[in-house]
Amino acid sequence: MSTRQALVVRGGWDGHQPVEATELFIPHLTANGFEVRVEESPDVYADAATMAGVDLVVQCMTMTTIEREPLAGLVAAVEAGTGLAGWHGGIADSYRASADYLQLVGGQFAHHAAAAPPEGRTGEQSDNYVPHRVEMTPAGAEHPITAGVGDFELTTEQYWVLTDDYNDVLATTTTAVRPWGPWNRPVTCPAIWTRQWGRGRVFVSTPGHRVEVLTDPNVRTIIERGLLWAAR
């Protein structure tokens, strides 16, 4: 039996630790029979011959830009059956200027709540860490990615995402009203979702800001399962 191929594409904003974060999951992929190739740019997506043999793309590429040819190559590969998976800004805050990418992934980072200004803020990333709950949906309770994982608490960035109802939402999180915020009612957003695009599967976990979040037992279990689920 041939070895399945995983392509890890990483880079962008260093605050999301793209190298350290992806290195955390590469042993999981190799232990499950994948040969792993690592690229530091999305340009590889434009190589049709390479992409035809890829069973899973793991993307950890916050912000940055993507050219027309690589984007078309990624979309074509997923439509043909290549899985696409990732976490946090590495997949949900990538290529902000691309509507086609947003449609493929099914959700885009818009905001995360912050500590009270100004006394609660230090100028560090931790200004955006808030206690919040990730709550499983009825679909999530039965899905192989999240089955057996109950609701859990995190203190980290809580993503408010712009999304659509084509996603299969496995877990949600609700951003509370804050006296210093402009919104006046709680806002519930998907926290973990899947999406079928052509013959390919897409998996997104919004928890995963840094390695310390990715090593949370619930988050790590969900992502490890999500990578395997998404793969061709």
C-alpha cells in the first residue's frame, strides 16, 4: 500500500509560532502513515503535479497574501479530493484579500475580545486572552472528530469569525458583552467546523493561538482527529 502524502505549508505572522505549532503535529502524521513535506510558502499550491499526489494539506499561514495561480491550485486540489486542515489564524486568518479562499475555508477571523482598557492591557498578546467556553453541538457529539469530547474552558484568544451556514459546526463559542465593547448582545460563532468542498474535506479549529493552547488535551485531540478525518 502506498504511503499517503501530507503537505505542511507554514509561515506568516511569527506570533502564531508556525514552525513550533506544525512540528507538534508532524509526528502524529508520520505515526499514522503519512510522508510529510514542509513548505514555507503557498507557492507550492501552483504545482499541479505535486498537488495531485497530496492527500492532506495542513496550513499554518497567518495573514500574508497568495497569488492567483497558487490559490487556483489549492482550490482545484481540494475539489479533487485533497483534504485541507488547520487551526486558528493559520487557516482562518489567511489571505484576507481572497474571496475564493474565504469561500473554500468557510470562515474568516474578524475579531477577538480583549481585556478591559486601559488598566487591563500591557501591550502583549495576553491582552487578548479571555476565559471562554467551547461548547459542543449535537452534531459534534456524534462526529468522529469530537465524539467523547465534552465542553471545555480555555483562556486564550476567542475568535469571532465571519462564516456561512454551509459549514457543519461541531462546536461553538459565545463572545460575551463587555461594557467597553460596541456590541450589545452575546455573539455565538463556530469554534470547530468541517466543510465538504467538491470531493475534498476541510477541517478548521479556531482554538490554537500558540503551542500552549495546542497542547491542551481537548484541543490537541480534536486537531489530531481532524487532520486524519480531512485527509483523502
